[in-house]
Amino acid sequence: MSEEKKPFTVSDRRHFTSEGDVRKPEADEPAAARAEAPAGKTPPTPAAPPPPAEPAAEVEQAGAPLEAGDEPGPRLPSDFLGLLISLGAQASMLLMGGPEGEPPDLDSAKALIDLLTSLKEKTEGHRTAQEDQLLDGLLYELRMAYVQATKAGPR
């Protein structure tokens, strides 16, 4: 059986060039670049893409530049648990006060505690056991810290 070899087109559908620039849509490319390979000849195989380049600017985390091979710290999950942890951490930081003896921001901390309370009410019956446990624990700890900060008064 003889099979007829049909010409085919290889098109690069990546959104970026190997230099990292945004690739223009195919409509902007010259027609010769999109022409099909002649029958009986195979188009040249494109070279393997170069490995990703190291970023020119070092990324800083907590004031320290990252060394080669270091990775940024763990990221919070982008789900309800991550939201709860993020809001709880913000409220906790506000209750501790700032560096250099700055007083705690009780109004902002209370607003975040109220937000967490509202989230608890609005999501009742739709949370997992882990989310329930985290939310209850956060609210308890933040409320106790708020009461302690209000009793301590201004520093």
C-alpha cells in the first residue's frame, strides 16, 4: 500500500517569543512564513526552546534578596481557608501594634474581627469541618487578644 504524503503546516501557538516578548497574531506574519511545506519534503524541525532565563531583578522577600536556587516562601491556598488565614493574620498584626512602640490599631482590628464574624454567619452550613475549626479558633483567639488589648489601654 502506498500512502500519499500530504504537506502539513507547523505553527507556533505560544503567546511569547523565546526572548519573552509578546508574539504577534498569525495574521501579522508574512504569507511565506505560513506557507505549507512542498510535497515530499519535511519542514525543518524547530530547535528546542531555550531554558527560561533568570530574572534580571532579584525578588525580595522580608527584606532579604533571594539567592540563586532559593524559592519564595510557601503561598497561602487561594480558597476559603486562605482567605480566613489572611484576614486573621492581618487582625493579629493590627492588635500587636507597630514597630517602635506604635499602639495597636483597635478600630481596624475590630473591623476585621467583625468581617470574620460576618463570614461565619453567611457561610453557615456551607463550610467543611476544617473551615469550621479554623474559623472558630481564629475568632476565639482574636476576640481574646482584642479584649486584652483594650484592657491594657494606650501604651
